[in-house]
Amino acid sequence: MERAISDAANISSAKDFGRLPDDQRFGIVPAWVLKLADVAPGPKALYASFCTNADEHGQMWRSLERVAAEFGMSKRQVRRWVRELEDAGLIVCNWSGISTNYLIVRDPAGRAWAQSIKDEAAARRKATCEDTHVREGGHRCP
């Protein structure tokens, strides 16, 4: 235990923090997030986990499978919580086809920015879907 405290005390930067073993990592969750009445406790716990595993730029790359295993729940439930965090403007999901990274919003002013990113992505998806519908005929947009 003393070694873990000593190691944590010697962290000089966020980069050093990323080198800690998983069981010694910790996250800092903004107090304003904990006070949000419109976000349930489960998604707040997920946000705390994302903060714990994010790099110095606030990006987190853990797979939903791994997060679900850590929480002892289904990937589907974790995905619901991710959606709730995204809808609340607390994270921005960057889907790249192969993997996903999550950008953690740590400033209350960033919530509006996160929402605008989500709205732009939804508009692009809708335009792509409508284009596909026209080309393929009969395509049903989800």
C-alpha cells in the first residue's frame, strides 16, 4: 500500500498517470457533473470510469466490452449509458469504423459544443442515408 501511495505521489504529469497499473489509477470527476439532476447514477459512474481511463487530452479508448466486464453488466446497458452521457453533452463519441474513442467533457461550457458535434454527426448520417435511399430505391432509413 505504501508503494502505491509513493508511486501516486511521484506522478509529475498526466502522461505518467497513464503508466499506472489499472488497479492504481484514479479519476477526477468535476463536482458539477455529480450535481446534474438529469443524469442517473449509473451513467455518472460510467463517466467517472471514463475520467479514470482517459489520457491527458481527455480521450478514452477502452472498448465497451471491457467496460461492461469491469462493471459486471451487459454491453447493451453500457451502450445505453454512453448514449445518455452523449445526450447530456458529457462525452463526444468518435466512431471510426474499427474503434471508438470518447472525448470527456470536463467544462460545463463544453456541453453545448458536445451537443453541436452530435447534431452535426446526426445531420451527416441523415444526409448519407437519404442519398443511399435515392440511389438504391426502397432503402428504409433507420
